[in-house]
Amino acid sequence: MSLPKGSDFMPPWPLRSGHIQTMLSSSGIRRRLLPRRAQKVQEEAREVLIDVGHGDRLSGRFTPQTTGNASRGLAILFHGWEGSVDSTYVLQTGSRLLEDGWDIFRLNFRDHGDSHGLNEALFHSCRIDEVVVALGEIVKMFPSQAVGVAGFSLGGNFALRAGMLAPSLGVPIDYVLAVCPIIDPSEGLFSLEKDAPWFYQAYFMQKWRRSLRLKQEAFPQQTYFELAELKQNMRDLTRSLVLRHTDFDSLEAYLDGYSVAGNRLKGLHLPATILTACDDPVIPVGAFDQLDLPPNIELDIAPHGGHCGFIRDFGMTSFTDDYIAARFDAIRR
């Protein structure tokens, strides 16, 4: 059986616009129009807190499959920056995999969703170690014959890095799939500033500042940022984050710390797929063209899809649901 390819995705006009795909991907309109079955993964979910060491915890939701047959395996899903376990694309993908008989674990990164009060230290994108520890704990709590990890945007970047680190730490992962992952963070940040329409940066900054306000409210004894810093643009506020809350001595060193550009994915020895779109206005496609990948990593660049959109039609369902499900099911054959 052949697997779906990015080139198979041909939405009708005007959904061929990368900007429309991107704006609809996380919109409230899409959430309201989606069929009820696209949120089924929430129905039997239970909250799980995961000890990741040093007194820190991450939160997530586990939903066991209910097909009446043996579970196909455990699917672990990572959301994007300032998303959560309840982001539309996470719910839709989780619900689709649930239908196929997969148990689903949706993980919140630190300070995402409703988890701001769990840990005093702030989230940043180089906190990969705690995510790999969380993966190890998840597979211990919910043992399975197969484990697949899928992530979106920044979550895709985390999934690829976790796939590189997990085997050496004894964490059994069988497959990794990244949708529109951040490849070169410095290029992505520059793209949002210089090339993308202004409203993308405004959207992300609004969500980030809200998240930082929630963090400050959860730990009022701390001063995470001065008010003047919170008014900075994305680049300068990120620099303030780096210098205040990480061990990196520069913004450039921090961005390089979670880059998977060039030949860095040579260290990923698991079967993996990267799906992106030529018209993604958030993550420039040029970074994917320059990747030097081993043969076990499939790079699939679709002509359309925007940033984590891939919306098929005006019913707001996504091509990525079947795409991910087909590849996850293939690791069980």
C-alpha cells in the first residue's frame, strides 16, 4: 500500500493560499466548523503529571483507544510554540489516530496550556532534556509495542531532537514525524521580522506576552521581565529571555542551540518523516532544501499547505490527519 505524499494535497481555490492555510490552521472558525469526531480524543482523556527531575513536572493528557482490539501502539503528540494539548491540530490528529486504534498521549511543554504554575523556571526552546525524560516516563507508564512521536512547528523541532537523543538514553521510540518543523531558528526569526506579513509576528507576540503574564501571576515573588522588556519586539524580547533565563551568553548561541539545520540530523537514526510546504510563510522552505539527511529520513515538501495548515476543504479537516495515520500504521505492519 502506497503512502500519501505531500504532492497529493491539492486544495480548492482559495485554500491554495499559504497565508489562508496558515491563518485557518489555528483559527476559532476552524474549531467551530470541525466535526465532533475531530475532538474525540478529549472524551476519555485523563490528566497526567510527569516528574522530569529537579522538582520539575510537565503535564499531559492520556487517552486509551476503545476499538475493542489490541492497541496498535502509543502515539505521543507535541504542539507548537504557545500551543497546547488542546490546540486544534493536536486534537484532530489525536482523534484520527485514536480511531485507528492508537493510544494517545498529548504532552504540554513547560509553560504551555494550563501548566504555568507547575515550575518556577521559564520555558525556552533548548529545554530538550526534560522533554526526553518525559518521553521515557510516558513509555514506562503506558508500555506499548510501538511508539511514534509527531510534532508540529516548534514541536516538530523538539520531536526531531528527541529522536536523536532518546535511543542513547534507553527511551524506545520507533518513528518520528515532524510537520513544518523549525529548522534554522535564526533564519525563522529573521523571516518573521523581515519577510512575513506583520500580523504573524503580532499574533505570536500577543500569545507569548499573555503566557508571560500568566507565569508572573503564578509566581508573583519572581520578576521574570521588566515592563520595558515586555514591550520589545520578538528578537529583543528573545534576547532578554536568553540573557536572563538561560546559560547561553548570546541570542545567536541560543538559536544555534536548537537548530537542526545542515547536517545536524545525521545523528537521527530512527525512521523519520519531515513534511512541510513550499508556501509556508513562517518557516522558509529554503532551510529544508539545504538539509543533508541520512536515507532513513523522508523529506516531503508539498506545493501547498501553509504553516501546519494542509486544510482540505471548507469542512476544515486536514490532510495531515490521514498522512500521519498512514505512516504511524505502517510502522506496525
